[in-house]
Amino acid sequence: MLRLTDFIIDCPDTMKLAAFYSEVTGRPIKEGSHENWAGIKFGEVELAFIRVDDYRAPRWPDSEHPKQFHLDFEVDEIESEQRRVLDLGATLQQDFIGPEGYGWRIYTDPIGHPFCLCRNKGVIWTDQGPIWT
């Protein structure tokens, strides 16, 4: 049996990046988190942050310093979520929202990792996951 348990992100300051994603997702930082390892639980999967002394940030979309990964967050209302993540320290990089309000926007977190806010037609997100309408 194979089960995904952790998605681990390298960073120079675990608690600072965990605080950013805690605010973005509305989920608390896991009890026992510290300067070398911090986490946020999503059911059985943990989004974790590990301290790396010689951290080198990706420079999306520069292939010399590749992104390494990116996170997609489905949202019900992209404009309000954009204001919120920008206030938290994200930077807007590209906009792929169409005239009907569906698509995605690419951002970087405070240390350069890209992530997207996505708005897909016909999807309503609940605590239990997506509901297709």
C-alpha cells in the first residue's frame, strides 16, 4: 500500500513560511512545529516546511532556477482571495483569468515558490472536497 503523508517544502525559515500558508489556507500550524520543521495538516496529508541552510529560491519562470513544484488552490471568489494573499506577502506573476471569470492566476510566496489561485467553472469547494455542478 502506498499513501501520501507529507508534501515537504525547503525554506530558510520554517515558521515564517508555515505562517504564510496557514493564513492562506485558514488551517493552523501543527503543534510541535519549530525552527527546523513545521507543518500544516490537511486530513491525512501534511504540508511541511523544512529548514535548509543554503536555500536557493526558484525564480519562476526562469529555467536556470526552476520552480521545483507549485501548489494550486481552488477558490470560489478569486478577487477577494487575491487581495488576501497579496496582503499576506504573495506577489502576482501572471493572470490567466478569462472574460467569464474562470481560469487561474500565478503568484509567488514570500520566498519565491509559485502557487496558483484557480477558479474552475462548475466546481463548488466544500470542507469535504469539490462538488461538481
